[in-house]
Amino acid sequence: GQNIDQPTEMTATEGAIVQINCTYQTSGFNGLFWYQQHAGEAPTFLSYNVLDGLEEKGRFSSFLSRSKGYSYLLLKELQMKDSASYLCAVRGPGGYQKVTFGTGTKLQVIP
Amino acid sequence: DTEVTQTPKHLVMGMTNKKSLKCEQHMGHRAMYWYKQKAKKPPELMFVYSYEKLSINESVPSRFSPECPNSSLLNLHLHALQPEDSALYLCASSQDSNEQFFGPGTRLTVL
């Protein structure tokens, strides 16, 4: 099975930087995704890590350490529209299509 | 066309009704997914179709019946549902091992 942990809620200030952590335990690891989900909407893809290190994409970066079972999503220059839930999702054993989502971190950006 | 569409957006049904949810994508993706998402919870995988064949069934009750008529369409047939089945039903598609693209979902209420 898989166990994925994220903080439930975070609050950060507009213009600041926030780091959302994700730890996971899985019997077989084949990649980690980060998705953003605004309330009442579908998740949208942010990033994908399969090798150790940092992936940067504009204001968003994601880091992975496979040996530590740890990832984080870094959001820079926060904007009010970044208020959303951020879901860490792990691709484990069972085929590339089987992705398990963490419980998500609800981020509130305040002025 | 880079989107996944779902109909209807909202559905209210009684426990004795039969209804269907529909999902369509024209991105040429060969994998399509059904997820169930309860409020403040992450999406939970229900079914995966790969190349129009059912490849994953996450022990979903038989009152949910998936169907993949062709590579662009995915249906979820509903029969004799329970009130606890009320949730947001998300369809997604992906190309091989890449990220999943989600549709906007169908919000289902079972009375």
C-alpha cells in the first residue's frame, strides 16, 4: 500500500514564498505529481518528478528525494489566485496508470 | 483540443434510478480514468481503461459500471446507488505515463 502525508492547511502572504511538503511511503515508486485544485473545480497538473532534484517551472518548483520519501512544492511571488488545494500524488506499483493522491494541502493566500 | 469534457455537470437521482455519466477527450490519449471525490478529500481511483480495455478496477461496487465505447469516450453507468455515493465524479485521460488531464466533473447527489 501507500501512505502519503501533507499538512492539512497553510496560510501565506501575497508576494511571499511558501513550501508545501509531502512525505510518502510506497512499496514501489514510479514518480510523483503535484496538482492544484481550486474549490469546486478539477485538479490541474503542476509538476512531475521521477528523479531526485529540483524541477522549476515559472513561479512553481518541485523537489524530490527518493531516498527520503520526500517532496516539496515551492510557490514564489504568491498571488491571491494561488489560494487552492495542492495535491501530492504518487505513482506506485500496479502500472503507470495507478496514481494515489495525498489528502491535499489547502493554501490560503492573504493580502 | 486539450480538454476533457464531462456531462452532465450536476445530477440528482433517486436510489432506484438508472443514469449515466459521460466523458470525452480528443487528445488521442489511450488511458482514461474515473475518480470519485468526496468533499475535502482527495480523488479516489475507481476504474482505468487502457486502449479501450478495463485495466484497473479498484474493487468498486457493481452498482457502478464503466464502459469505453471507443478511444475518445468513457461512460459510467449508475444503478441502485446509495446516498453515500453522492460525490464529485471526475474523468481524466493521459498519454502513456504522462500527467493526467481532468474534466470538470459531475456533481452527483443521490436522494
